[in-house]
Amino acid sequence: MDRRSGSGLFRAVRLMGWTAVPVLAALAAFGPAAPAARASSVPGVSTSQHSCAGGLLEITIDAAHFAAGTFQSADGQLTVQLGSVSTAPVSFDWTASFRIEYILVRGTVGTAAVGVKYDYPSDATADTGLGLGQGAVLDHVSVCYDPTDGPTATPTPTATPTATATPTATPTATPTATPTTTPAATATATSAPAATPTPALTQQVEAAVGTPHATPPTTSTDGPPTSGGGGAWRLALGLLAASLAAVLLLTPATGRARR
């Protein structure tokens, strides 16, 4: 590579660098900010409680089944769905088919057991950003609910049997044979064919009447003769002449060659 080409390549690289500088500055100033971490609607309180208490029922989700999906209670009343599940750090969102009292999240940090309780004073059916602190390993999640808050089952009415009447057999009447009458033979009269009249001779009439001769219509020759395709080729020649004239006018003349 010679010195001139190397200098040109260097200038191109510098130009690309100066072009990238304002682009990077604009992205830094106006680019989208990183999303903020979601937080639960209630503060998580440290607790040593391991399971639901006070007559509440629970859905327990252990670490082996901790994933996005749907979980159902043993009595079939409550359905809980987990979403945005993360294991490092432990965090998740949840929704439920009816109101939840509180949720316990249990785990360990090293050899120490930790737990966080998310208590909903007015109950709740959904929340986001639940979890444990940094470095914690999940043990289980307990969803605690009051079964009386669930939907009330509607009793199924008992069907009342309806008495069915036994049909009585109706006697069948024996049909009486009806005598058959033999029809009498009917004589058919054959009519004689009508005589066909012989048409009268028309030779004399045809001889008397002359055969008419068609008279051809008079052809007038007073008007001008009909043109065939003369108008079309005249128009084409006129357009060709106009085009050639335009080309000659717009094309500059060639200068006279020097001797």
C-alpha cells in the first residue's frame, strides 16, 4: 500500500469516527431508561412463620415447582397463577381467582433461614414484585386464604320422579271382506277416418300471376368518396416529420474539423 492510499484510508476512518460521536451522544441523552424494579403493593415484613395459621387454608409451591404457571388448592376452590418468575434473585407476580389474606416466601441465605410475609389487610387478588433479598435461595411459597371468601356453591336441585301412566291396549276390529264387482265389457266404436279434400289445381293461377322482380336500390354518387386508411397513415407521417424536426433543432451542430 502506497502512502497516498494509506492517507485516504486514514481520513475515511476519522470521518466515520466523527460521524459516530454525535450518534452516541444522542443515544446517551435521549435513549430509553432502564425499567425500574417493580415493588409489591404492601411491604414485605421479615417473619419466622412457616405456614398459614388462624384457620386459613393454603397452596404450597415448593422450589421444585416454582415456575410460571397455574396452581390449584386441594379443595378446588382457589386458583393461583404465577408470572414473571425469577430464581436469582427470587421474585414473582401473582393473580388469584378470589381474595388472598397473605403470602409467605421462605428461603435460606447460606445456612440461615429467612422469610418474608406479604400481608394484605383488605385482602387482594393480584400483586407484583414479591420475593426474597439478594443471595437468598427459595424453599417454598405459601398462599394463605379464607375458604369462606371463595365462591358459594349453588346446590343442585333434586329431580322429582314423574309417574308414568301404563297405556291400555285398544282392541283391533276384524275387517269385513268387501265383495268385488266384475265390470261389464264396454264396446268401443271405431270411427271411420275423414276424407282428405283434394286441393284445387293452382296451375292456372300461377300462370296468371307474374313473378315479381327485386329492384336494386339506387346508389347515389353525389357524396364524397369514403376514405379507407388514408387518414391514419397521413397522421403517422405528420408525427414522424414533427419528431425529426424537433430532434434536428435540439441537437447542436458538429463543429468544423481543423485542417
